[in-house]
Amino acid sequence: MRRGSVLVPEGVQEETVVPMTTDGLGAWSRTPVLSLRQVTRRYRRVEALDAVDLDVHAREVVALVGDNGAGKSTLARVVAGVEQPDAGFVEMDGAPVTISSPGAAHALGIATVFQDPALCDNLSVVANLFLGRELRVRPGGPLDEERMVREARQILDDLTTGITSVHRTVNELSNGQRQAITIARAMITRPRVVVLDEPTAALSVVQTAEVLQLVTRLREMGLGVVLISHDLADVLAVADRVEVLRHGRNNGSFDAASSSQEEIVAAITGAPGARGRAFR
Ligand SMILES: Nc1ncnc2c1ncn2[C@@H]1O[C@H](COP(=O)(O)OP(=O)(O)OP(=O)(O)O)[C@@H](O)[C@H]1O
Ligand SMILES: [Mg+2]
């Protein structure tokens, strides 16, 4: 059966079908929630991103790996609307979008947690979550403390952060809990895609495990997640797919369940002949 340009498998109710396409291998795949198409970003003579493609589906963790300077944070900034591509474009649900500002990214449902995010140590958890986006009883009116506390509680519980009081000041929290707060803060805008730039970089083993658990939770909640990380063991523990950038270019796509660290390292370092297996 065919519905528009979409093939509907026999026996499937039409109204339950979400748009699907077939990839080159004939496998069924959903339309990605976020795609980069040939995105290029230059800084003077440096091509930080050179015709990069990336697909992220709902309920999928895509790890983005690569050596220092490979272009990972540049990609995060483009998707966050902090920088504009010099060429190429971004799609949401298969339709081209312009992410002209961080506000535009939020409106499109994209949230980004940057490397070294700043928290206000002397403020409470709830104040940090809503910093710059405080809820008010009415426009220009007093802060709606009650609603902010309720929503903060809800988000922390949904993420199963284990943070019991939203009134604690952030300087009482562990580094892992602080990272949880930055992720929870990204959830305030109810995004569909979350980009996390090195969320485990400064964490102990236990705290790293806690943050990776949060990443898994984001997937369970139906989000598309881009996890930027240097740590391949972490990446393989939670990602569905691993995308390698090298010198600003795509250099391999790996199915996390069936790929080894050695294969991915070879793609990161550019060992001769190293390429990810076709996985899309
Ligand atoms: N604002 C900027 N001005 C000039 N060059 C920049 C700028 N930002 C990044 N670059 C360059 O672009 C390239 C990609 O940098 P980017 O920070 O995206 O890499 P990365 O993969 O995030 O690296 P790391 O793992 O060290 O965080 C590098 O060569 C970097 O020096
Ligand atoms: Mg970076």
C-alpha cells in the first residue's frame, strides 16, 4: 500500500504510520528529527566543518567523536544557532530550517549543553534551571516561584537525577549532580533533540556513570541525543550509532552494538583504509 510517497507495510493501520523512508540498503528507517546536510563552517582558512552530514532520530543516541579540533563543538554551535553554516543546511523532520539564533534553536526544539557550562554556585537548583527564563505570574509581573519549583521537580524526577531538593544551592552538589542540572536546564524548553558537548569530561567514574544513565533516560523519553565525547568506552556503553569527524569531515559511521573501539579509533586517527561500515 502506498500513502503519498510513503510505502505502508501490509497489515499496518494507515493512521499509525509515521513518515518512513527506505535507505539505500532497503531497510526501514524513520525520518530523522534532525539532519545536517553538507554543512560547512570556515574560520578564516580553517574548515572547521567541511560538508558534514549527520542524522539523528527520535529515541536514538548518536555519539559524535573525533580528535581535538575535529569540529565537534563547531557542529554543536551551528545546531544551537550560535553560528551559521557557510554552506549546507539543517533539516528538522526532513524540512529545511534556518537556526538564526539560540532562541530559534529552542523554538525548533533543539537544546544544547556546551562544554564548560556555567552554573551560578550561590543560587538554588531551581534558580539555576530557570536562569534567564524565569516564569512569571503574568508578563512583567512577579516570579511564579511555585510553578518553577513544580516544573523543576518534575524535570528532575523525569530524568531520575536523584536530586531531592530543588532549594539546595548548587555549590552543595557533586560535579555529577551539577552536570545533571545543566542537562535538566536544557529540558526546560521541552526539546526534541539534545546536544551534549563532552558532558562527562571532568567527572569521576561514578559520576560519569550517572550522567550516562541520564543520557539513556533522555532516549527513553523519546528524544534524539547527540553525545559528543572523547571517551569511546562511554560512547559504546550508551550510543546506538557512532559518527566520526576528522579534520571537519565525516570519516565513518559505526553501529555501536557491533563495532569495536579499535575500528573507531582507526577512523578517528585516519588509519589507512579505515571507514565505518555503511549503517544509515
Ligand atoms: N572561533 C574560532 N575561531 C577560529 N578558529 C576556530 C574557532 N572555533 C574553532 N576553531 C577551529 O575550528 C576547528 C574545530 O574546532 P572545534 O572546537 O569545533 O573542535 P572539537 O572537535 O570540538 O575539539 P575538542 O575535542 O578540542 O573540543 C579547530 O581547528 C579550531 O581551532
Ligand atoms: Mg570541543
